[in-house]
Amino acid sequence: MSAGARPDVPAVVRRHTWLLFLAAASLSTGLSTSAQLGSLIIYSLSGTAALAGLPTALNALTVTAIGYPAGRFMDRHGRRPGLMIGFFTGAVGAVLVSLAVTSGRLVAYLLSAVVFSAGVAVSQLTRAAVADMYPATLRAGAVGLVVAGGLLGGVGGPMLVALGERVAHATSAHPLAVPWVFVVATFVLAAGVLARLKPDPREIGRRIGEYFPRAHDVAIVVPRNGWIEPGTQQASVGEIIRSRPAQAAIITLAGAQATMTILMATSSLMMSLHGHEMSTISLALMAHVVGMFGLSVPVGRLADRIGRRPVLIAGALLSAASGLMFTLGIHSAAIAMVAFYLVGLGWCLAFVAGAALLGDLSTASTRARVVSLSDVLSHASAAVAAVASGVLLSRGGEVTVGVLAAVMGTLPLLAIARAGLELRALAPALPVEGGGQ
């Protein structure tokens, strides 16, 4: 049974969790469409493979710029208005992308992609909203449930791309432009769903004891030396970010995101250059999406049961190994699909456990900012990796891309090792909601 359906979870929390699940599905539809089409659009408009990672890099840079202001807004004004603004902005961006591709204007496409990415930067804070509504003993499972919504959108995205290709042929429209019309529809639907988040998840988090009276949480203090110890007051955003467990979570999230982005930015083009058809590329992307989201609920419940640290380690190791495996086996569709699935699973392990750990260390008053700062580092790393992957692909071939993926996936192990004892001690230590600003 999923965390969102357990009998000890209040009805309003269950309802909100499923609404956020639907929003996550809509967001994933847009992201998977963008991932599948981005390198193909840029190649068709620019004529060079060296820029294959540019759309993904623009997305990462935009999230880097918008992420923290979005988190600050949501900590001040609530999750509901912030998420609705994000999805509406993403819908506008999708309209502009479709128009730019149809007109064949490279600069217009890049500007439109920035608008779309700005909406994504805000919309992806759904996991902060769900983390607000659960005590730490249930938090990772709840995050995993909302993350699982990405499976619907992630599988639906490639299907919509295929449908868009058929519609384009029937109407003489541009096949890379039509799928964005479907993205507009899903994002507007998500905004409508989020309008039903009443009371706001932030308010539920601030009164978490009223919703879960049997949850006996222990407040956490983060002293200046970076250690986390039981205490009587909550840490500020700066203290949380400087703590070793938070740094381990953030760096692991960044490593997994960068590894995945390296391949997402170039996979369609690499497979195309090896003679794989669009249908095969779509299947590989669907396998990857299943890896990202298919097991997120059991992964979350595992992180609640055995702790965040071992799940973070597994995510880092799997991301590194499978990233290299993808590029070494790209000549084979079967190997590429298996490897791309495992890249997604490595990201899932890191993402769910890392998001839950950051939720453990923060409160409803600080959580969106903490999560958004993690997004900033993750997407900054991904931006650099995406640009580097395109250059490496054009100059050194697939293996150099795989080596970069392996290196980025392995680096988080150093941060996890540095925070080792503190991460073990955090397993039974659950934060009280409220806390500093």
C-alpha cells in the first residue's frame, strides 16, 4: 500500500497527495517531450551536433536562475499560488516553442525554451509541497508516490510525440512543433488541478501535529561546525545548507541529475546517428522514464525503513555505472534500453532519498528554499554537463560522453562518506515543524 493511501493519513492529506501526483504527471509530460525533441530541434535549426546539449543547458541555467526566487516566493505565499504560476508560465512557453519551430527561427526557439524552463523551475517544487504534509517516518514514501506521477507523463510524452508526428503528416504541420500543443493542454490542466489545494500544503506542514498527533518528532539543531545533533530549536536555511548531511543530499542529487542530463541531452542524437529509428528512440526514452518513476514508491518506503544514506549510495553507484554502459552499448537497441532504464533508476534512488533528507532537515517555513537551492546546484551542474556532452560527442564520440557521466555519478560518494556518521544518526531524528526563517 502506498504512503498516500495508508489509513493513518488524514483524508485531506491523501487528497492533496493525489492532486500533486497529477501535477507531477503533467510536468513529466512536458519534460519528456522537451528531452526527446530538444536535440532534434536544435540540430534541425542549426545543422550541427555540437549544440545538441544547448536546449538542456538552457533549461538547467533557467532553473538555476529562477529556482531560489521561486522557493522564496512559495515559503512566503504558499505552495498553491507558486505552483499554479509555474504551470501557466510553462504553458505559455510551450506555445511559443511550437510557433518558433514552425517558423524555423533558432533564436526564437531558444528564447521560448527559456520561458518554458522558467515555468518548469517553479512547477517542480511539488516535492516540497508533499514533504510539507508528512512526518519524517512517512515522508520518503509520500515523496516517492508523487514522483511516481512522472511515470504517467513520462510514458505519455513519447506517445504524444508519436501522435504529434501522425497529426503533422495529416495536416502538413511541422512534426517537431505539434507535440508542444499537447504540452500546453497538460500544463493548463495541472494548473486547474492545483487550484484545489485548499488548505495550502504549507499550512498543513505548519500544523503537522494536528494532522499526525501520534508522530513524535525530535527537533534538529545544525551547529556551525556542520554537525547535526538533537536539540530544541530549528535551523535556518543557511545552517541547513552548510550541514554535512544536507550537502551529501544536495551533491548526490546534483551528481545524479548531471549524469542523467548528459545522456538526455544527447541520447536521441546518438541513437539516431547509429541508425536507430524514432520509434526505437521513443522506446528507449520510455524505458528510461520507467526507471525514473516506476519504483519510486518502494524506493521511498525503503528509504523510510533503512534510512536515507544507503539509498543515496546506491543511487550514486548505479548512475555512474549505467551511464557508461549506455554509451558503450549504444550500437545495440536492447543494451541501450536496459542501460537507459538503469540510469533512470539510479536517479530515482538519489532523488527520492535526497528530497526526503532535505525535507527532514527543514520545515514548512524553510523547505521550499532548501529544496530550490538544491535544484539550483543540480541544474547548474547539469547545464555544464549538457554543454560538455555535446562538445565531447562531436569531438570524441560516445565513449567520452559515457566517461563524463561515470565521473559525475561517482563524485557524490565523497560527500556521503564525509557525512557518514551524521547520516546514520539521522535515521531516528525527525524535525519538528515551525522553526527559523
